[in-house]
Amino acid sequence: MERRSFMKAAAGAATVWPAWAAAAPAADRPARRDFLVRGGYVVSMDARLGDMPMADVLVVDGRIAEVGRNLSAPSGAAVIDGTGMIVSPGFVNGHIHLAQTMQRGVSTEHTFADYYSTLVLKYSNRMSPDDVRLAEYVGALEQMSLGTTTLMDWNREAMTPEHAEAAVDGLLDSGVRAIFAYSIAARTPQGSDAPLRRMLEHARSLRVGRLSSDQGRVMLGACLPGPDFMPLEPAFADMRMLRDLQVLTSFHCAAPIYAQRKKGLIATLAQQGLLDGRLQLVHANDLDAGEFRLAADQGACLVSTPEAELHCGHGHPAIWKAARGRMPVSLGTDIPSAFGGGMMTQMRTALAAEIARLNAQSFAETGKAPAAKAVSARDMLGLATADGAKALGLGDVTGSITPGKRADLLLIRSDSVATAPMLDPVGTLVLQATPADIDTVIVDGRVVKTGGRMVDPRIEPAARELRQRALRMVQRAQQA
């Protein structure tokens, strides 16, 4: 069908969200039950437990109860055969604009300036609450299918309390573990903070209401434009207004492409008392080693999105510069409007980029390549699991296969044409396995993917509805 005719037909299609959403109970689905994963190669990412070939993982009431060999399954517990599988913690995606799932592919050829003028100013601000709910739901399902069990949703599409409620609905319904980073509205051109105060009041109601728990499956966070996108004083005022929420607060900063980039920002934040363990810096590739040390000393964390940063001009990913400064670091996928592939792609991109940088540096200094790789596959897996969870403040909840933590697990085939023979389990997982090899995904003790297929029966109608809504959204943007 010709594109114009297709878009016309899609624009007239009936909205079916209520119909497909009602097809199965939304709350706590699929049902949680106790189970034993038997006989897998457990890559625990727990320094004490290490790797355990032919081991079992017992899950009781959604929590990892025991890890070891020859464990007994309690009465009534299911047994999941882990033979020929790598059993890994679920991946942690530290930064994604999840509602952009509805704009997937729009930014394929965008520069950063194109992205901002198109996605941010023409698409995101035209999404309805139902658009946001559907995009969050489908986007979360995609992330789980790719092995992400925890994500930080930097949600600029939550433009009103109604949009924010819809986003939370989509996240809760999907089954993913998430931090919903509520986008605090920018001040008006006249300097009024009325929109910000309205949304902050709603964020407070979420904080004491359905997102009150700091260890719930969906938690509250906050995000805001930040000092590199506005004058310093109003940016600091916005940050101060968020302090009493006591949640992880995030903003993009310190990229050379930001026209209002503020030099010396980290020291200024520290002087203002705004640099602490509740602050996440996004990208920040233009900071120097001393700035990373200062941020780490104050407890702030970094999230790097290597694929997007390398494409869009944010500079070389600062992952290892920040880590050398002892700053907690996570990885993220960033913008679904341009990039997909999940955390496997980000691990490989970050590893290749850093090794290429170190190779070039060594050739320039010595005329030959380094004698050994300074960054390993296990380092990358740590950033996507245990270290990433710690950076989000969830190190006690998820990120490793540790008794007492919530059961967020992956079973990855080691006998496929992509992974066999498995001579190095971590290397296989990071550098060889594909999303097709992710056999089973478990979030909070619930199996959301098994046998390589997601279990939610609403996926296909939801994807069809997403397509219809996306085409209508493109049409509205083109007519604006």
C-alpha cells in the first residue's frame, strides 16, 4: 500500500486500547510462583559466589533464596531446566526515553539538532496520555524481551499529571522493574514556575501513594532540563524544588554539542549543595578526571549511552574515566527513535570504543598496540548488571544472583549456532550471544519470557495499535 494511502487508513482506525488491555488481568500478571532453575552455568556477578557451573537457583516468593548445587525444589515449586544455559542477572538499562517507542525509526538519519527539533518539539509534546501508556507498555515488553529487567525511564513525554499516571500504568502493567523519572516541566518564557509546581505536587502524591516504596517494582524518580539547557539560577531553583522528593534525579550535561554547556558545572553544583547521592549525570563526556572525582566524592552517579553518544556527537563515552574516579556508572540505550538492540549492543559498543581509543593512544605513544586489553567482557557485564544496579541505588534489590535479592534472571542458550561451543561463558554472553539466544526472562520472580517467546498474550494487538497511533502522530506532526 502506498505510504500516503496507508497513513490515511491508519488515521481513521478505531482506538482499541481498552479492548486489548482488557483481554487479560492487568495486575500481577503473569502469576508469581516458587521455582528452581536447575543445572545452568550461573554467572552470579556476586564477588563472593563467583561463577558456578552446573548450579541451581532457588526462588521463593519472588526472591532468590539459595544458590548452589543439588538444591531441592520445595513442594509445589516449578523446575526450570537450565541445562545448556548461562544463568545471568537481568540487565539494567540506566537511561532510556521509553515513550519514544512510538517514534521508533523517526531519528534514523537525525543529527542531534534534528532530533531535538523534531522528536522533542514536534512529536513528544503531541502524545496523548493513551499514547504514552501504550508506548511505555510496548517499550517495556521490548526491553524485557532483550534481557533488560530494570530500566530508568527518562520520561519527557509526561507533560501533565494525566500523562504521568498513564506512563506509570504502562510500566506497572508490563511487568518490568523501573524507575519512572517524572519530567519536571520547564518554566514558561516569562519565567513562571506554575507548570513545574503543578507537576511537582503530583509527583509528591505519587511519592506518598502508589510509588511510595523505594524497593517496589516501579519506583519514582525525577528528571529535568538541567543547567546545560537554561540559565544557572532557574536550573538551581528547579533542583532545590525537587530535594524533598528524596528520589534519584537526572539531567543531561557536559556534552560538547550542548550550546549552553556550563564549564565548571560540577564544582558549582557542589558549592550550591546540589551534588549528592540522589543525582544522576547523563553522558557528561566533557568532564575531566578531577570533576569525576568530585562528583564521586559527593555520591553522584553517571549513566553512559555509548551508541547514542558516538552517533550524535556527545564525545567519547566517559565510562572508564568516571570509573577511575570511583564514580558509580550504568549503561543505557537512550533514544528508541534511533537505536534498538538492548544492552547487548551497548556492552559491545562501549567495549569496542574504549579498546579502539586505547589502541590509538598506544600507537601514538609507542608505535605498537597495548600488550593486553585494559577492559574486559566481565567489566562490561558488570556495568550492565551489578554495577548498573548500584549506580541507580538498587544494588540491594537486583543486579546479581545473590540470596535475598529479587529474582531478576536471564537464561541464555549456550548451544545455538551463535553461542556453541561455550568456551568462555562471560565472553559468550557479552560478545557472542544475540537477543535470539535469550530463552527465559524472569522479573521479580515472574517468568515473562520462556522458550524464546514473551508470555503476555496482548503483545501482538498492542503492537498493531502502536503502529496505528504512530502513523497518526506522524501525520499530525507533518500538518502542524
